[in-house]
Amino acid sequence: MTVAVRVLEELSARVPAEQRGPGLDRDAVRLLVSRGTEVSHHAFAELPRLLRAGDLLVVNTSPTLAAAVDGWIGHARVVVHFSTRGDDGRWAVELREPDGKGTTRARAGGPAGVEVRLPGSVRLVLEEPLSGRGERLWWGRVSGVPEPGAPEPGAPRTEAPGTGVSGRGAPGPAVPGASAAESEVVGPGVPGARVPGAESSDLETPGPGGPVSSVPALLRKHGRPIRYSYTERDQPLSVYQTVFSLSTEDGTGSAEMPSAARPFTARLVAEAVSRGVQFAPITLHTGVASAEAHEPPYPERYAVSEVSARLINAARAGDGRVIAVGTTAVRAVESAAGADGVVRARAGWTDLVVTPERGVRVVDGLLTGLHEPEASHLLMLEAVAGRAAVGRSYEEALRGLYLWHEFGDVHLILPEEGPHAARCSRNCG
């Protein structure tokens, strides 16, 4: 635990801001602003006026997937959370049990060889745990072609035997574990570079416009957004997309919303740009969080383009502050930064975990949600702001009855201002 606070259940945001009353929009949330241990309270709509010309916001464009799908193991119903697609076409998945309230509870994973029946005659077979840390996430292989009129899980099995199973998976490492320093650089002529969208899926079926990846198609047809027990009801997928979300060619995205950007509206972005604030897009596809165990993040796919790298470096060379919108943006940018603090275009896997010991090399500030006291993300906040500042901010958030989680209020961490607040004086590793 990094902050000694207890978050009351009534401080969980149960519905999105725009559903709490007539005339409200996504930006109708509160904004806690901290500069060192100094804290002030604002409305999120004030954000453009709290920034200054030359500041650069780094935003994650990853779209949120409808990553939860109902399935069956024998006669037992389960919910599969699709987390991350591996280079070899397998998917990292988490199996959970329905709790009878529309959400789920933790369930032991495995064992290897377990088959999960999914809608449309699709099968998921668990092969091995994702890592040695535990058995919550497993690598699984999907097979079976979704067909029109195919029976749902639990219905009598009437499909003809031998329905098409394709084995056109791209070769690749079973477990993505390359360090951040070894992440592949995307660019013409770079040996070993993988261009996002170029890898084959584990299972592809011919479609009107060419091959269609089976898992993204399965999620589009039968999936729903991952939902946790503190929320009041199911929401459409659009509620979990941010204003920065962009669809991907291969249908991949984030298992859970990059939620720090959720309060942004087109109107607020336009005002920020009009005031001289710039935006640098990056992509990091988030995996499934460990709601109960609060594990550190697993390796995730990310990409920082040449254009965004230039924008970040230019801001650092001038008077601008680099402010990451969300912990995913911090992870991507810091993964693309060398020991010299220069950001270079990169894409691939990152296993970087930002801690106070490692520090940050690029990021000056962070816009993020409010995290559980046990969450590993708080170590990243400490790396950016320091432990005393994070502790003071969370005390104020509790005192002010701020709301937690993806539909809740947000926290803007800015560097201290003054003659002694030099860049990297505290947090560069």
C-alpha cells in the first residue's frame, strides 16, 4: 500500500457523469489539482485555463473493446475477459464467474487444456499461464468459425463435425517479455520491425473485404464492455470510448478504457488548442486489470509515432510541460525514451513498470483518475510527484468526497512552480 487511506463504498462513481442529471456532459466531473503538496479544487471544464501555452498533452488513442463474452465450461457458465493478443495469435484471457448481479467475481484459471464454449460454435482452449506471477491470466487459442444461426453456449450441439478450424497463426514468442529498451522500432527497412496490423490472427475467415480476424469479430457481435461491481448497470460500448479513440485496422484495442481521457469533450479540446495547448497521440492497448489482486501491469502493446516523438522532444526543449493523460500514456512515452530523455519512435511490447526507484525521464505532469490505495498505479504517481504529494492529494480527495474509478473525478498532477523547481530535479532515473 502506498497511501494510507480507506475509500468508502459510496465514493465509487456508479454511472457516467452525463447520466447524473439533465444537461450534463462528460466533463461534468471535478478536478483535483496538485503542485507538490499544494492542492486546489476545480471543475474539469477549467482544465484549459489551468494549462499554459506550450504545454503538451499526451493522449492514448486506443479504442475500448467489448472484451467480455459469456461462455460455458461443461454446464458451468463463465465470463471470458479477452485481454491481449499475442504475436503467435493466441489471446491472454481471464475467466471469471457471474455473480448474479450483472457483474463477475474472481475465478481460478486453468487448468491447461480446459475448453470454453463461446457463441457461434467458437472454442477457446487454455494452454498455459501468462506468467509465473499467478494463474489469473492464461494464454488461450481460439478456433471455430462463427456462422449465422449457430447455437449459443448451452444450447444443444447440432453443428456438423469438423467445422472449419484454421491454423494460420503467425509465428512469434509465446510470452511477450522484451524489455522496454528492446522494444521494436517501427519504420521502413528496420530489421524485425512489426507494423501494427501486419500480423496474422490465429483464426481468419474469408469475408467480403478479405480476411476477418475471428476474435475481434466475436467481440463485436457477442461481446460487451468489462464491468465491475461498483457500477450500477451495463452501459453501451460508446460510453467507454474517449474522444481520442481511433479504430484499428486489425480490430485490436484496449480491454479496459483508458479512462483518464473520458471527461474530455470536443469542445474542451478545441478550447485547449485555442489557448496554445498541443496534443501528441500515442497508442497503448491496455490489458485486463486485476481488480482483486492489484497486480503490476503485464506486457502491453504500444506505439509512439515519429511525429509524436518530435512534439514531445520539442516541448521538452522549450518551456512546455509534457503532461500524460493517463497512466497508459506515461508507460508508452517512458518506454520510448532513452536514458538521455530523448523520445524516439517505437512500437512493440513494453514491460516497463514505472516506480519511484526507476523514476520518469520525460513526463512532467499527469492527468489521472483516483486509484485504490492498493493499486500499483500509485507507484507511478509517486514517481511523478513524490510520496508526500500523493498522500496529501488523496487526503484532500477523501475530505472533498471526490468520486473514484473510471466514471469518477480526476487528478491533475503538475510540477511545483518556483525558482527551485528545475526539470528532473526529483524524478529522473
